[in-house]
Amino acid sequence: MDETHDSKLRSWVEVDENSDFPIQNIPFGIYRPKGGGDLHVATAIGDYVLDLAYLDDAGLFNGTVVEGTEVFHEPTLNALMSMGRKAWKEIRLVISRLLRQEASNGDLGNNKDLRNMALISMNEVEMQLPVDIGDYTDFYSSKEHATNVGKMFRPDGEPLLPNWLHLPVAYHGRASSVILSGTDIVRPKGQTKAPDAPAPSFGNSERLDFELEMGVLIGAGNSLGEAVSVNAAEDYVFGLALVNDWSARDIQTWEYQPLGPFLAKNFATSLSPWIITLEALEPFRCSGPKQDPKPLEYLRNTKDSTFDINLEIYLKTENMDSDQLISSSNYNYLYWNMSQQIAHHTITGCNLRTGDLLASGTISGPGKDNRGSMLELSWLWTKPIKLSNGDERKSLDDGDTVTLRGWCQGDGYRIGFGDCTGTILPPN
Ligand code: CA
């Protein structure tokens, strides 16, 4: 850790104690002013975005890796992400020093014109999908989630399939429909078949669900043919963001054998707008669950490789005034960590590229109120969730809004992820 992690650091920008974006966070996103303008790279501080392109134009990144690259003028974070860990750390340090209380008379704090231009209220901006995502892989790394699903779908067998404890199971997802938080979700149509029906039928999905997941965004990639070792895997990670992997369970149940989900998950996957770097998460590094049996050598970490990130799911129906917490979980419940996922993904020589998204799979925990999907919360649609206004849900109705939140609790500050939200619209 370094000076940017000091829990006593405060900014000359006012930041509430419960803000997701204190000076210790320094996330990266893409924004433009409401009503139009160029897309720029920004960080977040309190209730403001800070435009890094304007800071670069003013010479505040002179003498750093940024100088002459125009990397903050790009419409996505990909160029910044491809620069690698050393560059990200240098940029983080510059931003941290500009925003500190003691820099209130510094190059940014004391430059009123620049401040007025670069520091913009979040109410006045539109965030954009921050990353041009080339490939999207979805893991299935929560033992509790896989066990719950196994118990529901294969009640007479072992809940976990024989491979599950030996490798991080995954499938290749659909990148084109990864969308920014806040984008509406149109209820999909498809082919379904009830177990007792003689033939499949076509219609609206009646079992729409969310999945609480964390996304890993790849920074610098690896070359084709070159496996990434489990202990070097974090060097390839730019940062994390919340993911909701919307799922049409009735479509999934009928289509998924033998090759896994296809249309049940290809219509929308929501991503939160700010990428939280591994640097910001470093103070919250911790160990994950004990792995038994011991994984094969190429999957064996020698250091703590996960992070203590609180996760929450909120639901708001059309009849509710505010959203209601329906489940909470933690990133460190995951059985397989991101380093193992990357080592496994690349062990064949598969090349990860800048901007690739690796989602964790639904993150459920040990308790009934730690379940990361409606499928589990309602236990295969048998136990409706009762909401404070009297509404009940087994799966999502039109007009429902699901919001995922995540944060690490520090001493007097928290590293938050911002919201990952979406509202269900009726089918087209
Ligand atoms: Ca998933």
C-alpha cells in the first residue's frame, strides 16, 4: 500500500462519510455533460465527476505516462486500461495529490477556472458504458449458488457436479448486449416447455430474474499461446464493477442442455459505470473459503486473492416509493477467486484482451438472506418474497427495478461501486 491508501486522507472537495467516492477510491468512468458534448475519462469524488482530460490539457499530468497520449480524451477506458499497472498507479497518485485537503491551494484547488470546468456535479452528467468490451465470460464460482441450483434442479443427485470443486466452471457470454446501468430491460420472448407439457411453446418469459455478480475488467491482455500464472493474474486486472446478469429462467431450463445458457442470458447484462481499481481495493484484501480438495497446481494461489466487498440487492416495484433491501452477500464468499478464474481461462493459451469482462457468476452466501438470484430467494418459485407495501414476487414483473450496490467499509470512509440498476419493461 502507499500514501493514496491513508485512511486519514480527506479532500478539499466535500465528501460525505457514506459517499461511495472518497479520495481513497479514485474510480474511472466515461461521461459527457447532459445535453451533449465530448466523451471524456473522469474520476469521481463525492457527488462530482472530475474530468481528467481538462486536467491533462492544463498540464497537470506533464511528466507522467499520460503526457502526449491523449488517453483521457478517448470515448472509452480501453487505452488507459492497456497501459498497465505501473501507469495506473502513477495516475492514481497524481489525482490523489491534486485532491487532498492540503492541496486546496494547489494546481487544481486554487485554479478557479479549471475547477469550474473540470469538477461537475453528477446531476449534470450522463455516464456512458465505460469499456469497449470485446469478450464476455461468465463464471459460476459461488459454491452456495451452485449448490442451491443443484438442489433445485437435480433434487435426487449430488448438488455439485463432479467437476465443480476442481475447476472454475464458465461459459462464453454475449458482449454486444452488455449495457450501462440505468438502461431499461425489455422482457424477452422465447421458447419454453413446462415439464409436463407435451411440446414447447413460444411467448414472453414469465420467469425473469437477476443475478448479483462482480465483473473483472481486463487491463493489459496476454498473448495467444501464453498462459497467465495464478500468482501473476492480478497484474492483468484493471478493476471491478457490479454486474447484473439478467436471466430468463424458463427459457434457460428448456434450452441449456447440453451446451449451457444461450438466449436465456444474451438479451441484457448490466454494468455499473465506475471501474473500481484493484489499487483502491487493496486495503480490503482477504482470504476466501478454504478449498477442499486442494486445487491442481496451476490453480493454487500463494497469497490472499479476494476482497471484502459488501454486496446488496434492492427491489422496487411500480407500487413502491423507495427500493427495499431483499438480499445481501459478499464478494469474498466466492469459492474461486479472480486469479484462479484468469489462470484457468488462459491455461489453454487463450488470449484475454484489454476490455474483456469476466463476471463472477451469481454470488450467494451461506444464509437464506444471502442469495444472489430470485430463483434462490423464492426457492424455485415456491416461496414469494413479501415486500413492505404488500407486493409479493417470485420472479420479476414489468415495472420492477433491481439495483445492486457494493462497498468496502474502511475506517471513516468507504470504497463504493455506485449503483447497477435496471427496470423491466413489457415485451415488444
Ligand atoms: Ca451468470
